Amino acid sequence: MLNSLNQILQRIMPFIAPASVIIGVLFADYLMPFQGWVTWLFAFMTFAGSLSLNFVALYRVIKHPMSVVIALIILHILMPLWAFLIGVITFPGDTLTIIGFVLAMMIPTGITSFIWVSMNKGNVALTLTIILIDTLIAPFIVPFLLTIFAGASVQLDVWGMMVGLVYMIVIPSVLGMLLHELSHGMIHEKWSPRLAPFSKITLALVIMINSSAVADYLMDIQFHLIKVALLMFFVAASGYFLAWLVAKWLKRPQKDVIALTFSSGMRNISAGAVIAVQYFPGAVAVPVVIGMLFQQVLASLYSKFLNREKG
């Protein structure tokens, strides 16, 4: 039953995020009191996803780290700079919106990229290693980059942000990997399929709760919001394309091209929304929450693009 439920949820993944944002906005008054739950819900998602990670795959990929380095440069240097440039050109003087664009592009890669790489027969070991390394460095690199881009404009609780990311991402990830190793992979085989549907449902809940926190901004549909949505779609789509272009230019194997396209294009957008809602004014969270609308849809489009390219 759980496997059937998971397959249904996987098929409708491109629609789960947009539907969750709409529900969060419409029922904001009821969902707002659950803000304190987000960190723990997110930790559960990270733990469930990390049961598939292991140190052996990490060691194999680290022996040939070029693809991992490429992904980290795209994730934390090229795309934040590109988002900052787009934000400055299109929203001059609107510091909070610019920070929102940058934050949406500097958060760690999304664990769901593993699903898309697996479906497209890409390098799964590389994808898992990128997720693992990016997850472990996120509590340090994200606050550091935010200080560079926004430190002079917005008062940042850097320590609080680091601690939050450690609780949400690092501790559950390490715990999941240790259990994988101690059980010789048995816990992944037995429990990952059982937890998978609950993880997707939890993702929907996290998106709903975070969307409720910025409902006032999203309900006020003006040209500004439409402009943010269009540009966010463009920036997010360009992330996938840039990763594919760089991977092809550097002549990486086709399996690595697929892995880099998804792991560099996708983001742990829910983590970004948690950071935005907890540590910034509401206007910063708007581009991040809107990014949730497009992430799975873009992954589906690029999946078709990669399959056509292979064909």
C-alpha cells in the first residue's frame, strides 16, 4: 500500500509544490501556528532521504572529484552571482527582493535530484556524493555567502542560521548514513520505501506552513509579484541549462552530465524557505517560495530534454 501511495505521489510531484503553496496561502490563519514544527518536519525529510547515502559511494567519487567541484562551483558561486546580477538589473534598489533571488540560488542541492537522476539513468553515486558534501558544508557556506551579499543591508543571525541548518540537515544526514553503514544497507532497503511517501507528504506540509508565513505578499497579486515569478522561473531554468552546458563543455561522461544537470539545477528550496521565513523579512521569502512552484516542473522539462538529447 505504501509503495503504491509513493508511486502516485512521485507521478504528481510536479503538482505537489504548487498545490501546497496555494493551500498554504488560502489557509494561512490555520497553518501559521505550526511554524515551530518546520525544523523537525524538515529534519525527518532529510533523515529519510539520507538512508540511501553511504560512505563507500562517497569515497569512490572523491577519488575523481572533478564533477563534484563543478557542481559546487555552479551551486555556490556561478548561480548566486547570476541571480544577484538579474536581481540588481530588474529590481534596482529593492534589496530584500534581490536577497531573495540570491538565497534561492545559494541553498544546497535538493535531495529530490536523486530521484530525477535515477529515473534518467545518470550517475547516482555522483549525485549522492554531491548531496552529501553540499549538505555538510551548507551550515557554513550559506551564512557566509549571505553575509557577503546581504550583511550590510540586513541584520543577519548567522549563528542561529548555522545552528538551524545543523539541526535540519547535518545531524539527520549523518544519522541516516551511520544507520546505513551499521546495517550494511539493510535499513535503506527495508525502511526507505516505507518512509518515502511520508517524506513527500512532509514536504507538502513544510511548503504549506512556509507559504502561510508569506501569504500577505502572495495574495497581493500586482505587477511586482508577476515580475518576480517570471524572473524566478527564468533564473531557476537557467541553473539547469548552465549545469548542462558546463558539463558538456568539460566533456564529462553522459551519466555525469545527467547528474550535474539535476544536482546543480535543483535546490533544497524548502530549506531556503525555512531560512527566509525565520531569519529575514517576508519580502525575502517571496522569490524562494515562488521557486517551489517551478522546481519539479523544470526538472520534468529537463528530463524530457535530456532524453531527447540521448535519443
